[in-house]
Amino acid sequence: MAELNTTAHVSGYVLASLMFHHFNRNSDVEGFLLGGIKTEAKNSITDSQMDGVQVEYTIDIQKHIPCSTVHSFYNYVEINKEVLKKLLSCHKENVIGWYRQRRNTEQVMTFRERLIHQNLQKCLSNQELVFLLMTSSAITESSSTHSLEYAMYKLQGSCFHKVPVLVTNLGIVDQQDYHASSIACSSVGYTRVVKKLRSKYFNTDGSLKEVCRINEMSSALQEELKETCGKVEESERSLEKLLDEVNKLRKTVKEKKKLCMQTFEEKKCKKPKTDENVLLCQALQKLFPETKTLQTQTISLEGAPLPAYTCSADHGIDISEVLPLLLADKKENCESDTERQLDQSGSETEEDLLDPLKIQMAVSHSPTF
């Protein structure tokens, strides 16, 4: 019984080109895949089965043709044959499938894509067409990193099955290795040619000279790379130390600024204390008890005294003992003013003269020292 194994091969630069078109477009992308299909049948005989045929079906993707816009070659699900003919004018025979690139969607074929695929098979008369689906999505909140998933589908019967995709320059590493020695060959002509040119291309031990030179260059580059990495590591460590010192200095400056601001606010809120002249305050209270403007400690912006801020506290000072001359002088001035007014008007009584004198003493604003 025959076993069918289907594998799709795509080169690295073709896959990179598909990704490039996908990430550099603001909308979804559609196009066609070009390449070839190779089929190999392997017949194996085992003890349990006399004849077993294994069919290797290989799809080789070599190129892609992107469409200018989405839905360009079909109307919902119906294929526009004229547009399709223009797109594939020279590559109709090399078409092996089509592809679709979507964003932020699941890796599943939609019902519409299934119908389009079936109609393309009928229109191109190719039942081996494949469909390549590529979906991308952001995996970080800032959308700085995206993930890209791709899968290939092929219609088998009435169901779509996934086809494994192999990137040739990443999966097949044995084709990239150098052969350090010549391959053994029993041909006489090969032996004669090798002997003739051995000294030019081969060493005495049979190894290829160019391979040895490449290995020497690779070793020298590795040593140079190690030395450069050491220098870079040392510079990075010194830079890290400098950054730590800068952060410490910034922290210190920030703390000092905060302390200065706190000190400034405290000084601003704290009212300055002034020493009160208690002797003068007590003397004014004694001499001018009714004149509140002489006893205030606050003035307005225009320089007028404010009686509301009068000092009425008793400081416990006896003015008659501390300043006896001041009281005596004040008493003499009052008596002389009284006698002068009596002399000027003899018709006025003593009571008429004393009443204005009392008023004058009450409104006086400056003491006599």
C-alpha cells in the first residue's frame, strides 16, 4: 500500500521577503506562490509486507507574487478570470498555491478562504494547490515585540490538512558544511588529475589547503573577537560604575534640595521675634492711659497706628521709682499751663479753665522728657 508524505520547502530569503511585505503594509496581504513540485516513490520490502511504496511529495517554493490590494482577483468568493490572467500572465504554469497574511487573528482557515481555494483549483485546473497562511500579533503591551506564525494547508478530499514547512537554509545544515578532505574515488582519471594538481590544492596529509586557510582565519577572528569582547566587558563595567556614582550624586542633590526647601518653608512660616521695650510700653500706659494709638505696636501700610493691636499687659514696672523725673516734669508742665490760662482771662472761672486743660491733656500724643 502506498504512503503519501507531503513536505513544503521554502528558502530563507523567500520567507524573509514574505515577512517584509507583511510587516510593511498597513492592511492584509494576498499573493501567489511560484515554484515546483517533485514526487519520489520509494519501494521497500519488509517481513510483514512484501511490497511497500512510499511516495515523497515535495513542494518547493521559489518565489511569490504579491497583489496590489486585498480581494483583487476575486469578488467575495467568485474568481475574476481576467484579473487573474493579468496577474499570472507569464507564471501560470509555475503557480503552486496562494497565500494570505492577516493580523491579530487565529491560525485557522476561514470559510471564505476555503471556498476561494476550491474555486482557484477549478480556475487553474490544478488540484495540488496549497494555501499559506501567515498571522502576526503583538505579545507585549507596548507592541514592541510581535510574533509571526505560518502554516501551509492542502485540500485532501473534503478536508484541509496541514503540510509541514521546512526552511532549507535553517533545517538542512549538512549541505553547508565544508569537506576538509577529498572524497575517495576509484576512477583512474580522477586519480591522475588529483596527482597532477595535488601540490597546488592539497597538503601532504591530503587535506585541502583552502580549507586549512579558512580554518586559520576563523581561529584568528575568534581570538580577535574574544579580545574585543573583553574590552567591551571592561568598558561596560566601568560605565556601570560611573552610572552608579551619577545616580548617587543625583540622589544626594535631590535630598539637599528637599532639605533646603523644608528649611525655607520653616523660616517662612516662623514669625520673627522682636524684643519689646517694656519700659517704654509701661511709661506710655502710665502717662497716656486713654491714648491707645501711642500704645500700639503695629502700623498699617500707610504708616497709621492700629489701635486694635494695643499692648494692655502689665509688665510690673513702677514708673514713679524708675523714671521719677519724667513724672515730676509732666506735673510741672501741667501746672504752668493752668496758671498761664488763668492769667490771660480773669473773668473766667477756674472750672472753665480746667475743663479745656483736661481735654488737651487727654488728646496729647507726645510726652515731654
